[in-house]
Amino acid sequence: MSALIEQAAAALGAGPLCEEAIQEHIAPLFSRALASDRVYLANHSLGRPLDAMADDVAEATSLWYSKLDLAWDGWLEEQQAFRARIAKLIHSPHADCVVPKTSAGQGLRTVLNALPGKPKVVSTRGEFDSVDVVLKQYAALDRIRIHWVEADARGGFSVEPLIAAVSQGADLAVVSQMMFMTGQIVHGLDRLAEACHASGARLLVDAYHAVGVIPVNAAAMGADFMIGGSYKYLRGGPGACFLYLSPQVLESGLRPLDTGWFANADTFAYQRPDPPVLKEGGDAFLESTPPVLTYYQARSGQRFVLAMGVERLREYSLRQLGTLQSYLKKAGVTEMVGGDEDHGAFLALRISGAKQFARKMEDEGIVCDARGEWLRLCPDCLTRDAELQRAAEAVGHLLRES
């Protein structure tokens, strides 16, 4: 099935993406997800899977049926392939720097638990709940000290207040590359990394909303850690997440508290030394028996993004968002955020009762969602122009009725 994905991407030619070519060559790869007549604009939440996803998962279960205990050879090979694909997507220097995790929060906890003492953490009020809840709970149980950076007057975030806070003393800064409520891109993370390193701190970047949307280069930005996953733009569903540790962190001797028997230097020797002797590099951060099906589940989506190219998908996304903006304005909607180089793959509309409004949109056959006071509308490359127009008209008439 990988060959079909690459062939379909190659059939698009070298020019800019267009709806006609996508419908001809790419849409057939998603026939099951496209069987519904609903307009799906929640691609920033749960990405639409390829047909190949089911075949990939069937491959994993077929190994189980046919090889039983010997299935582990194939399963662990796919784990390594998962790490290698993520490494390409985030421009990690080595696949060894990528450690599979079941959630972004698990990756964050791994970092917090590896830091010595009671670390001081700097973060923002704009982080997604997988970060926000973990940091607040650690602080509540007196495991960390936390300094929160508030949003500016317009509800946005920048690195300058984070740099100022880190310069006052910190062990770790935690910030999203792209904010989940509005899609705002936080520029200057390389400068924040420099400030962290000058102060003896480390930088953890939550790239969940960025990977697959904009080019992500963990090494170039100087991130010490990065967390993310496949649930959204990588079309890989839940559970297929990762923690990146820079080569410098791995060479520093940082050792994990969150580890398990798959991190043993000789995993299947059962020698049981005390203390344990762990593998080198990122393999020391592996944990117990891994959830191998998630690697297969995520395979087709990762291959699709790599075959299409993030830059190309980004260019098409911005054109789609511009078209959606024009349709919304025509429908009487004038205030919205997004659709430019400073934001991600969705438009955010500030609407009173946004959650209830999203439910009304679903009654109109249009799937979107809301976070706080923001209604979020996110097409993907499969979304047709007629669907954008239909969604904009629905927003317009529902606003007039409210």
C-alpha cells in the first residue's frame, strides 16, 4: 500500500496542488473516510485516515495469528520504522532521538521525572490540556515549581516573556510551537532555546499542532525535547505519539525514571542486574511492553505526509483558508483569526457559546469543534470548494439566527 501512496502523490506532478488532481489521484486513497456526506472540518482534531490504515493494522494482527511469539520480530521492526518516519518529519538528527510514547503527556512526564530535584518550570496559559493538566498536578503535589506566562492583550503569546522568565532562573521551559485554540504560531523558539541554554535551562516544545502543518526542525530550533503525535495532521489516530530528546541531552547523561524492561541493555537476556543496565541513547527511554499496533495504525498517514511534502500541503492549506475566509465574509462573518503565515491549518472564530454553535453546525451536516470561545474550522487537502462554501453559508445563517 505504500507504493500506492507514493504513486498517487507522484501522479499530482510538480506544480501547485489543485482540487481536480487531488480528487482524481488522492481521494481514492480515502474512499472509506469520504463515504459520508458530512462536511468534515475537524481535521485539526482527528485526521481522516487512509484506507491503507486498516490494511496496515491487519498486517500487524496477521503476524500475531501466523507467527504467535515470533511476531515480535516484525513488530519491533515496525517500531523502528515508526521512529525513523517521525525523525524525518521533525528533522531529528537520528531516529534514536525519537522515543515512542502513547501520549504527549506521557512524554512530558518522562522529562519532568528525569530532571533532578524539584525543577522550576516556565510555561504559558495557552498550552493544551495534555500539558496544562500535568504541570498543574505536578505543582499541586509539590513536585515542581511553576511560573505561568499570561497571554498578551490580544490573547496571543510570544517568546519574549518566556525569555524574561527563564533569565530569572528556571530548569525547563515548556511551550507549544502552535497554540491549540487559535492556531497561532509561536515564532522565535530558537531564540528561546538560546536563552534557556545560556541560563542552564532546557526547552521542551509541544509540536502536536505543528507536525504535518508547517516544517518542523527540532535540531534547528535548538529544542532539547519535543512532544507530539499522530492524532491530527499525521492521520494516525490516538496512541501513536513520541518524545524527542536532542543528541546533546542524550550525551549529557540524563537518565530516565520512566523506563521499563524494553530499555534493558539486553532486553531478552533476563539477567536482572541491580541497578538495571539500560541501553544507550534514546533506547534507555523505552518503557515496558510497547503497544505495537499503534505503529502500524500510524504508518499510512506518516507515509502520506512524507510523500506529499509538508511545504506543498501548507501552500494548499493557506489557499483553502483564504477561500474559506472569502466565503465567510460573503456570508457576513468579518472577524476571524488564521489563514496567514502566523497561524496554522484552521480558522478560529470568536463566538459566544462556541460549543453550542458547533453542535448546531453538526445538525447542518458540518463537523467542526470549539475550544473555549473559539469555533475552529479546518479543511484538509481532501476538502472540496463546494464544502467550504456550504460551511461558510451555515456559519452565516446560524449567526443571523442567534
